[in-house]
Amino acid sequence: MTLPLNPDIAATDPPAVMEAFRWLREARFDKDRPLINVSQAAPALPPPEPLRQAMAEAILSDTSAHLYGPDLGLPDLRAELGQRTAAIYGGTVTADQVAITAGCNQAFAAALATLARAGDEVMLPTPWYFNHQMLLTMTGITPVPLPTGPDLLPDPDHAAALITDRTRALVLVTPNNPGGVEYPAGLMRAMFDLARDKGIALIVDETYRDFHGLSGAPHDLFTDPDWPGTLIHLYSFSKAYRLTGHRVGAIVAAAGQLQEVEKYLDSTTICAGQLGQRAALWGLRNLTQWLAGERDETLARRAAITDAIANLDGWHLKGCGAYFAYADYPHDMASHDFARHLLTTQGVLALPGAMFTPAGDPAGTRALRIAFANIDAAGISQLAKRLQNITT
């Protein structure tokens, strides 16, 4: 006898990165050609030493770091992130418009829980971030694909044509995962205006905003005095301060919306981890210059991967930014098979475009996502040689 299974869970694709890691168990690598892992965007290094020292001191001296905290997060962290958000984008963001979550995926889940239920629709540009699509599917909410153009940018007019009376939100990720593209400020404003006019939410996931290629504000949405009526903004401390294992994310939204978020958080994690929250607060207050250096290094790697792929015969770089390059390859092999072939013949683990598109979508059949955040210039050069050498 087997237990009954929720059909929405059964219909959800397995986690892409975990599937790729299972491929590793079957792979064998030549000692002269070790694995190059460009499958995952998570930083491979621990937090910088001063931050780890601050965390150690909190463990030893701050008893509240071991206890439950407020569902919506530490008041000081909420206030600090509100001030930082306003400083980056302009406008005003108050502490009661900020909630701290157990990672940015939970931020998306909590926001979604306040907006939609089974049978509703949420629009995702494709290629999409697979965890967003997975969460929608497993909760019975229909993910509506919004195909992007050759530049991987969505079209507001196309989005408008897909909105129905069941549409509850439009989701944008910028800098984009998996595409790497940075959505221009004008496009962000057009999508905001569309969402406001249609009475739906605009969810903007800026997990990778600290590695944006342009200086200054990526958009001006927070300068609109009525932003809380439309915008739900998501952020992650994981990439900024290498806190992936501590699970600290954030939602910036209307205070009333966050009162509803509180119900979701209290019935799941109750609160984000106290140590991670203290680390995020310390980072906001002390690691501005360090983070600027991390951004410079990421932009240098972006330039290196852009040049490397441009010099590969038949490859076409569709988008590159933050931690990601998204490219079409010249080989006549479906992307899932190509990714497996790349691993077994060249020792390179990357994710196929088919993991980021609806089943059967031709846009994913000849594409590959390369997460380059954990390989330096020498590693990028070696990666390019292996990509050039592959035969099918």
C-alpha cells in the first residue's frame, strides 16, 4: 500500500540542481580534467572572516540569538533594510514595510500565499526561475509563460494580452536567473504601470541586485508614492554576504500585506534564523566596501565569460549578468541530453535550458545556463576550451 499523493506535487518537476547533482554520482572524472561545476549560483566560499567573527560572538554572548524572534524579523534589521532600500532606489520605505524570511524562496512563497490560491494564474517570463514555477504548480496555481524575445526581455504588450480575470501577479527577476539579463528601468516602469492598471501585483525578485552592471538605481519604482499598492519586492542576503546556509531573505511590501504574510510565516518557520538575521544586520552596517569588491570581481568574471563565449564557434550568448550566462550551442542535441553529454565527456556540469522552460518549448531545446560565480578567469578560460572541444 502506498500513501495518497497530492496530484499537484506529483505534477511538479523535480528540483533541477538536485537532479544535476545526481548526475554527478554516476560520473567519473579524469585527474587531468577535474570537474568544472557551473550548475549552481550559490557562493561556494563562507562569509568573510569579520562577519564570521561577529556571528561567533553572537552565539556566545547574545542569548536571544538562540530563541524565537518576531515572525516578521528583527526590528533593527527591518529598519536597516528599509533605509538601505530607500537609499538605493529613492522614495520611502519604512520598517513596517519590510519582512525578513527564511531565504528569498520563502519570501516568494509567503508573498504568493497572500495573493493567489488554487485555480488562479501568475505570469512568469520564460526562461523562468524553476523554483518559482515549481511553487506555483505544487500549490495548484497556473504558471502562465510569458515568452521573451531574442534579448530575453519580456514585452509589456504581450504580457497585457495574457492577463485574464484569474491573473493575480506578474513576476520579474532582475538581474535575471537564468538569463543574466538586467531589465532596463523603462521596462520595469512599463510593467509596473501595466500591473497597476490591471489591478494585479508586480513581484520583483532582485536577489542579485548587488551585482548589477550599472551604477545607481536599477529602477525608480519606489519613488512612486503609491508603490505599496502594486509592488512586492524580494531580496536575499545569501548572495551578498555568502549566507546561503543561514537562509535570510526579505519582502518589501505594503504594511497591510505583511500582516497577512505574518500568518504564513508563523505557520511555517515562525521566524527566520536568529543568527542569520544578526549576520545580515552586521553585513548591512559593516560590509559596504567589501561587497563593492565582490561586485567588481563578479563584473570582471562577467566580462571574461562574455568574451570567452563570443569566441566559441557557433555559440550565441543570449544574456549575461550577475552570476549567469545563458547561451545557445551549435550541436544537434536536445539540451537535457547535451548537458549530460557535456558532463561525461568534458567534466562540465551545467543546467540545460529545458529546465527553465515549459515542456516542449523550443526556446529551451538548444540552450544552456552557465553559473560562473565560482570560477575565476583561469577557470573560465578552461571552461571555454572544454566547450569548444565537445563533439556530438
